[in-house]
Amino acid sequence: MYFLPKQIAALILIIVACCFLTVSCTDNSRGSQCVQLIDNITKGYTFLGEERDSNDTATIKKLAKNLNQTSKELESLQLKDANLKEFQSESVKSFQQMSQKFGEVGKALETGNRAPISIEGREQIRKAQADIIKSGQQANDAAANQEAVTQRLIQYCQSNQ
């Protein structure tokens, strides 16, 4: 698929940050809220890593569903810190966009797989391919945005610890 190679490095960075923050936090502090937010974001990255380069319709649809669930879990966090709420909001938006775009990729794959062997079928396949490329790039853009948000989040959480 169209994932950034830096996502794996970002995932490792997030895990390291989680470990650091877990050790240094109290229950209701900013650090604790950082851990909650980063843990949920890491879960979303894990889904992306597991389904990397899959062209299977069912797998792509499952990824879209898992990313949507991640966005809902992120949205349900009760954060008090205003900056963390902003990171939360941006992350929810990114995971929702990725979910939507992977859902579109899944639909396009399904359409392409069901296309009849005919001139009309060829046209359906061409359109499905174009839709896959477009939606895949948009999902990639949302992932790149989330990576930038995550980097800023980690910097914020590590400051003033």
C-alpha cells in the first residue's frame, strides 16, 4: 500500500516515549494523560503496521474498521490539558480520515474484483485502480499528518516532566 517508511520509526519512538512516560507519571497528571493519548495512538499505528502492503479486500476493510474504532477510543479520552485536547482532536481527525480512505480502497478493490470480463468491466477496473490510487494517497497524507502530530505530542509530553 502507500505507507510512509518513517511510520515504523515513529512507532518505535512512540513506544519508547510511552515507556519513559509510564515510569515518570502519577495517576492524574499531564504525564498520565500523555500516556493515555500516546497508548491509543500507538494502537492505531499497530493496526497500520499489521496490514501493511495488503491488497486483500477483507483485510483492508478490517483495517478501516479498526482505525475507525481507534478514532472513537481517542475521542472518548477525558483529557484536561488544553494542549493534549488539541493533539487528541487532530489525531481523531487523522484516524477518521485514514479509516474513511481505507474503506474507499476496500470498496474499489471489491469493485475491481467483481468486474465482468468485458469492455465495461475493463472500464470498471480502470476506475477502481484510479480510486485506489487516489484514496491510498489521501490515506498516506492523513498518516503523514498523524506522524507530525505524534512527533509534536511526544515533544510536548517530554517537556517539563
